[in-house]
Amino acid sequence: MKNLNALFSKKVLVSTWLVGLVILILCAILFKEHSLQVYPGTYQEFVRSDSQDEGFSEASVSKTDSLLVLDFRLRSGSPTPYAGVGFSLASPMEILKEEFLDFSAYDSLRVILATNRMPKITIRLSVHDPLWTKPGDVSSARPLDVVLETTRNLKEHRVSLADFSVPEKWFDLMGIENPDYWRHLERGMRVEVLTATGALLGIPDAFELKKLELYGTNRKLLYVLGVLAFLLSCACGYGLVRLKQKG
């Protein structure tokens, strides 16, 4: 009878371990990917142009049922005429409290867009530089840029966050003589879609944005699931050892 009880307890322990392990594996498979939908979503968009830096370009944003449209006209009078739209991922109060969006929690960016005349567009991640970023000064945020080739038809682009880098002109703007190229991905503030070099001056132009999101492997969840699997295995192993000692 004692041997039967021990055998039954052993089967219960092993079964519990197997069931628990299967549940953890299923959770890892189902929830290993996570994403942050920037647009469409709840984040507030804002218009960007060199008019905020004493330039003369014009830009306005409108929305349809499925698209965000930026109409703009770039004008001379600024060293780098530009226009675009941005999305605030951290409020001014959160920035003051140093509560940022952690871009490093994601691996890639997905964007669906089309341009009218422009052959290229810039996607920018703006991060808070602990040394150089000043409250209220948008241009002091450290930019991480990638340039995409675009078409008149909506096209999906997938970009690894590893491809984003700090443009040289930002170091010149900030008077940084020895560029450090730190990316500070854990201090994210904004995502922006901006005109790139090659946009024509004085001619009305536009781009359409259908979707913008960050996505990647949910490393924190996988770590937690791994720890739980280890603890479950240790508990089962300890229980089997105890049963063997009693037997």
C-alpha cells in the first residue's frame, strides 16, 4: 500500500510538472511577440516643420477613415527645409519625471505609407539625451533616423531598430565636437515621419500614413516564463527526491 501511494504521488508530481511546462511553453508561443501601435492609436499627433525653427515651410495634417495625410510645401530660407508629423509617446510631465518609452523593448518598426512626389522619407525616433536635451526645445532631442525609399502606392516597410542612427548634422547643431553615437533607446519620447533630402522646394506635396507600429520579442515575458519553468522543475525534482527518501 505504501509503495502504491508513493507511485501515485510520483505520477502526480510528474504529471503536474508536464502540464505546467506545457502551459508555460504555450504562453511563450502565443505571447512571445508584442507590439505598440503608434498610428492609428491613442497617441496625439503633431505637425513638424522648419517654421518652428524660423523657417518658412508650411504643413497641415488631415485624416480620412483609414489614412493620415500630411500636405506640405517646403520653402527656402532654412538650411534644411523639412515637414512632417510626429507622435508624442511621453507627456511633458512624464518627461520631467524621466518616465520614457523604452524603445529597446522592441526589435523593429513597421510602417505603411505612400508619398506623392518625394522618392524618400525619414522615420525618426526622438530620444531624451541626459546631457543635451532641454525642456521645450524639440531640436535638442537626440534623433535616430532611417531613410526609406517610397512610392506613390501604399507600401509596407519593416525596419530593424538596429538600423536607426544619429545623423551627423545633429552633432553640428548641438556643437558637439566629439560625437559619441549613444542611442539612449530606453529614453524614447517621440516617433516622427519627416521629409528626406530630395523633396522639391516651392511645390505642393504630400504623404499618406496608414500604419506605424513598433514590435518585437517580449523578452521580459520569456525571462519570467523561463524562471517559472526552472522553479517548477526544481520543485518537482525536490518532491521526487523526498519521495525516494521516504520509500
